[in-house]
Amino acid sequence: MKLDRRNFIKSSAILGSSALLLPNTKIFANTNIITNSAKKMNLKFKPYTLELKHVFTIATSSRSTTPVMLTEIEYDGVIGYGEASMPPYLGESQETASKFLTKVNLEQFNDPFQLENILEYVDSIDVNNSAAKASIDIALHDLVGKLLGEPWYKIWGYDKSKTPNTSFTIGIDTPEVIKQKVKEAEIYKVIKVKLGRENDKEMIETIRSVTDKPIVADINQGWKEKEKALEMIYWLQDKGVQFVEQPMPKENIDDMAWLTEKSPLPTIADEFLQRLPDVVRAHGVYSGINIKLMKCTGLREAQKMLILAKALGMKVMLGCMTETSCAISAASQLAPESDWADLDGNLLISNDPYEGTLIENGKIRLMDYPGIGLKSL
């Protein structure tokens, strides 16, 4: 829904006289938006469980479902959609999200365009709950974009033709299942493989037996010794791997800096990285960062992290959890400014309640739906 002031006010004489405006209304300079201060934002949320198409295994765990919380923020009949995805290793749950979201009072704000003030308030409620915070951030951005009548990539001035290919993730599994997953990923031009266990070389060789597509490797902190990690990186380079993500434990900062300095492939921070201050900490330790909305509290901070990383000369990757098209579409709004993308979380589930960002021939295609580019099914 686009609020066009010309549809509300036909006469230039009326536009020139604030005394003739309805009480409690405000016109935004250089926009077509009118907000009514008598209106309030209403937050709703409900639990939802994502069903994965395959059991998903990484170096440290396996799961077949992911708990999420779906949020809605309504203002003057317009609804913005958000999502908190909470894989168990992040330490959040539907219970913790519900407890946090119950504390949020958006009715104290009568102007949804005050993103900074609103999201600073949300962030101040608790030091944790980053995914729950992201669910509000995403819904608020969706709402504001709908009020403006434009998707966020346009509001930010990004060129949607510059979106990268997204990788398709294959978890740790048997050779037979890996081959099956590679066949299912036929339309994707980049394969992301989870490593970090004793069968790393078998995983790569199995993929190479059925495809010559570029591979990116996510170790999930699985390598413990820097010398062996470096040896493995050289081997991966020979197999057509483009970069390695979080190869060593996040607390091994000195070893990680040593590895990055000597590595022939870029190293990307994931578990090491949460929020904006961590970008500076990662500089000189990793070649780049993986930004995930669920860890950094949403689009507001994600964009700041992206800008800072690029200013520091670091590579930027956009990542995700297993998520619906809601969070994936939100993250995709930043994709034109990223070097790499791993935005396939919605492709790994069988019960997506939304329609949003598409993948065409492996490339992220941004939809021109206003807000985060999402449509509820």
C-alpha cells in the first residue's frame, strides 16, 4: 500500500497551508507520505516449525526441524512481516523469543519511519535475543517499505542486476546422499559444502565425481590445528574451492590470523562474528565476514556491518539459517552490495508460508514487491 499525498490532498492551496491538515498528521519533506500520529503500531507473533527436506548435519550437530517465530507489525491497515529463526546452537528458542517479544511495546511510537529510535529501544530491552530482535527489525522494514511503496534495495539505491549467485548448501552425509543432493542442486552454480569431520576429503571428492561447479567450504570451527588446516586449504584450492568459512574455533584468534596470512584462499568469519563491533575485531584475522540477520539483529545493523567491512577492505558474504522466504527476502535486499551469498535457507524446507526472492539459473532475483520483497501465501 502506497500512501500518496496527492490522493489525499488535491489542492495546492491545501498543501500550502498546514492549518488545513487533519489533526495529528505530518507530511514528510520530499516524500509522498503522510503519517497519522493518532495511529499506533501493533505487534503480533506466533511460533512456527520449519520442516527440513533432509536431515541437516554440520561439524557439531544434526537436525531435521528448526523452530522459528513469525511476527507481524500492523500500522493503519498495513502489515509488515518478520521472522526469528532459532537453530538450537544459537541459544534461542520459541520460549525465549516469546518472552522477549512480550516485553516489546511498539504502541509508544506513532511514527514507523523512526527506525533508529524504535530499533535502539528494542535492542535495549535485553542484551541477548538477537533473532527475536531481528524479527521486529525485518517486520518494521517491511512495513516502512510498504508505506513508501518500494522494496528496500531501491530505497537504498542498489542495482538489483548486481546480485550474486547464491550457493546451495550440502550438509555432511554419506556419498550416496551427497550425490543425490548435488543432483537436486542442478540449477545452482555454486555448491556450499559442510566440512569439519574426518570425512572432509571424501565429501569433496564425492562432489567432484558428479560436478565441476565451484565449491565453497564451511568448516564450522571443525579444524583444530593451524598447520593441518593450512595443508587442507591448499588441497581444497586444487579441488576448485573458492574460500573457507570459519575453519578454526572462534576463540583461536592468533592461530586464525596466522592461517589467513598464509592461506591461498580467503577466510570468512562466521561463528566469530555477531554484531557491528565484531567487524573491527575480524579485520586482520579473517579476509571477510559472513553477515546473518539472525545474529546481528536485522537489516539495520547488517547494512552498517556491510558498509564498515567494505571500508576496511574486507570481503562480504550474506548468509542465513534455515529460514522462510521472509528472512531470506529481507537479507536479499543487501545482496547487490555483497561479494558472495549463501541465501538458500528457504530452499531447504518443505513448508514455506511465503513467496519472495527467487533463484533463476543460480542467481538471486529480487522481487519488486514493496518492503522486503515478500508476499504471504
